[in-house]
Amino acid sequence: MDHSRTTTWDDPIALGRSARELAGIDFLQRLIDEGRMVPIGATLGFVLVEVDDGVAVFEAEAGPWAYNPIGSVHGGWYAAVLDAPLGCALHTTLPAGVGYTTLELKVNVVRGVRPDTGVLRAVGRVVHRGRRTAVTEARMEDREGNLYAFATSTCLVLEP
């Protein structure tokens, strides 16, 4: 049986330009308010739903396209979904024109996502923000608060 899926996303070049022109929290709030679809989120099934200073919240759902050949969700899906709130939590603290990149990412999967798991929330928070580096953490939980995965990240702050 053949399966297919169609995804739609906004222009990443235009999104990147806007990201550099606005303070991080303003850019991310605009993505939410305008319902923008970032290419990686549209492809992997996650979307930014909430931001605050040092906090970013995503909702994610793994479809059959995220499963590996042994019938479970691929570990890379957890990593990609958690990398989003890890980085965006930091991005909420950055002024216009300042960027970041991930230096290190550590993911722990503690419960497997199943076809009936439904929507998960991935909440990222800034643990430490220095001048050149930052440390963030994120948790992926279901609506009942059951933990599926958690992650930490070290990021490099990129001044212009």
C-alpha cells in the first residue's frame, strides 16, 4: 500500500529576514499570531503555540511518517521536536540582530510515542544565559503530564 503526505510551509528566507529585524520574542509571537509554518515544523508535525521571556511551547504529533522500520517513532523526531523549544526559549531573550546556534544537544526518551498518543507539548526554558553561551532544557509531555522525553542544550549566542 502506498502512502503519501503533503506539507505546506512559509518561505524560510523571508522568515529569516524577519527574525533578524525583530527582537526574538516579538518575532516568535508574530509567527504564532500570523499562523506561520516553519519548514521543519510543517515537515515533522510540530508548531509553536506560546512564548514568554525565556520560555517557548510547541505542540507536536508524530504521524506514521515519523516511524522507523521497527514500528516505533524515530529518535531523531524527538530530537528535532525538542530542539525547537530549546532554541526558541533562548531566542525569546535575544535582541534584534542577535542569533544563536546549537553547540550541544542531549535527548533522553523515557516513553515511546504510539499511534494513539495524540498531541504532545514540548516546553523549553532558559536555565542560564551568559554573554556568549546559554543552557536550555525542555520536556515533552502528553495532556495528562506523562513524560515522553526531555532534553538539554548548550547554545552559542551569535552577535552581529
